[in-house]
Amino acid sequence: MKRTFINYCLGAVFLFSLNMGALQAQSAKAITATETPQAKEERLKWWTNARFGMFIHWGLYASAARHEWVQSREKMDAEQYRKYFEVFNPDMYDPKEWVRKAKEAGMKYVVITTKHHEGFCLWDSKYTDYKATNTPIGKDLLKPFVEELRSQGLKVGFYYSLIDWHHPDFPIDRIHPLSQAKNIEELNQKRDIKKYQQYLKNQVTELLTNYGKIDLIFYDYSYPGVNGKGKDDWDSQALLALTRKLQPNIIVNDRLDLNNTPTGWDYKTPEQFMPTKWPTVNGVQVPWETCQTFSGSWGYFRDEYSWKSNRQLIAMLIETVSKGGNLLLNVGPTARGMFDDRADERLEGIGKWMKYNSRAIYGCTQAPETFEKPANCLLTYNEKTKRLYIHVLQWPFKSLHLKNFKDKFSYAQLLNDGSEIKFKQDIKPGGHTTEMVSENDVILELPVQAPNTEIPVIELFLK
């Protein structure tokens, strides 16, 4: 009788799990199938207008200080890697300072790694012991950060790794730290991907239930194919359904391996490169965001010296917006919970530029094709205010030639100080000191000296 009852209970739990999965899938289908393109545009509106966010990669790898993939790169097993868990004590962690720096740099939202591939959790998850509350710091590091984001008016984004090198049920694959082990088949016999799928759902439920409204979730990442993992391994459909059920207005990225499903993602995520043009799917332009680093690493890398200059980073932001996208720029805090001095310097530099030029970024997008880009310039456009912004990458001598701009704008000014820029049209070819232009062209009369800003911006008031 006892065994029969137990079997009955196990069967009931199994059926309940199946039914819950089915209900979650139906829930996701209901949420997304009824959403019109206009409704989706409205749901993403805050994100599209923001254009600029901060990515934060922070975990045990900050102690190693040589790349967030150090465990995989150096083929460390769990026991070897545990030394970082035992010493992790970010005693100088100040969420208020982190958020202040993001805000002053002009960022409107922040995405933080709640758990990276190493499996370490910044929050007090009840489904694992591998978490911040069990390290020397002894507390939930996520909660005060989320509270501070809301306090300072920034949107909340969570990064959550689908990969987990610490979990005993995560099968060893081609990127796992144990990928070179000789007994992989034997080790994997003890690992149950179904149990791991439930672990994913349990943790996502915690993150999307215990921290209030979450504006964005960045799942990372799928690598289907030989000895990889994709949507079937993650049970992506059910995971997405759960995500949308718990947070109906949340924005979800495209790394669940559901790219062939129109409702399986909200935006594209080109990483560490700049698309040549606005990304499209089936010929239609789609929302997108490029995630980029200051250097070559996401996590804190003490000895990384290939850092981009302030000017490069500002140009990257401008170019991204000029192609209709967002920039998610990463910071990797140290093991003591501070931003690297090099990161601080660049955030301050970007913030100084954004203080005077942010309206050429926020709410802006790709300029209409009717506006031809001048030489050595990038264009951004605000459809609501009818302003066109010319970002001058190389300051010319005396004048800027605007081809086919005649009668398209009524006023021009330098954005950094609001000073007028005079312009000429209907120019009659004359002597050897007269510029040669076509009848529909306009010449902006510029000061000889460039404005004291990394990249000067000219604002045109369109007719």
C-alpha cells in the first residue's frame, strides 16, 4: 500500500509538471500571439527611447581577474575553482555609487549578471548553496542594487546564464571546463538535463517574483549543434512562457534558440561588432542592441590593455543610434566591488559628452534616406521633435557641405552651446574663392576651431 501510494504521488507530480509546462506554453502563446506590432512597439518604447544602457559582469571570476571564462579557458574543475568562492568578499561594494555612475554617464537602464556561466548567484537563491550569501560577504548583492536602480530612476535588467558549469546535472559539453576530461561519458551518465531544466525555471521564478517589476531579461546563451545546447536542452518554449507569465511587459533578448519563432524574442543582440546596417529579419528592420566592452573582456581583467578611448566609445554610441539600435556598454567590477579606474575615466568622459549632446541620442534613430550623410559625419534623427543631428567625426575647415538639403531646415546650431550656425544656399558659382555646389545644396559656415567636445554635433531644425 505504501509503495503504491508513493508511486501514485510520483505519477501525480509528473502529470502536474507536464500540465504546468503545457499551461506555461499556452500562456506565452496567448501573450505573444495577440500582441500586434503596434502593441510590441509600445512595450519596447522606453527601451527604444533610452538607446544607452550599462551591462555589468560580476562574479567569482573578478577574483581571478583574467576573464569571465577563466574556469573554462584554464580547464578548472569545481574543486579548483572553489578558492574564488571562499575568498569572495566585495567589502567596498556600494550599489548607490554604481548606479550613480551609470546615470551620470547617460545610461537609462542596467543589465546585471545575476548568474554567469560559472553558476555563482548574486542573490540568495533557495535552490543552490553556490551563492553570495554563503561567501565571506554573507549577503544578497542583487536586492540592494535593484532597489538603488529604482531609487535613481533607471530601468532594471537581469542577465541570466542558461549555462551552469557548477550544477551537477548540467551535462558536460564542448565549452564546459571538463570538456577535455577522459571520462566525460561516465560523468554525463549521472547528469539529468530534465532536472537542470527545472532548476532554470525555479531560479527564473525567484528572479521574476522576488524583486518587483523587471524590465528586461538577457538570457545567455544557446550553442546548438555537435556537443552543444539549444532550445530542447533549455526547454526554451516553457522557459519563455514562464518568463512572460511572471512579467508580461518584460523585454526578452534572442538567445533562447527560438529565432525561427516570431514570438520567441523581442530584439537582436549582435555582440562585440558593429552591424553594417540596421539588422533585418525577412527583409523587415527589427529592434536591436549591440553589447560591447571597454576592452576585450566582460569580467574584470586586471592585465587587459586594449581599452577603447572615450572618443571611440562615443562614436560607437552614435553609430549604433544612427542605425536604429541601442548600445549596452559593459563594466566588470573588481573583486572588492569597485569599478576599475579605467572604466571610471571612460564613464566620466562619455557622461561629459552626453551632458550637452544627449538629445542627439535619446529618442533618436536612423535618419530618413532623403538626408544624405555629409563626409566624415554620422546622422541621427528625432522623429517626434523633427530635429536632425549631424555628428561631425572630423571637423572640416570653414564649411560643411550638405548635398540636397535645400529648403529642408530652417535653423542650425551647435548643440553643445546652442550657438547659431549660418548657412548659405542658392550659391552662384563665381571666382576662385567660391565653393562649387549644386543648386539644391547648402553650405554650413563653421568656426575654424572645433568646439571643445569629443565629437561636435550640429542640430538642424527641420521644416
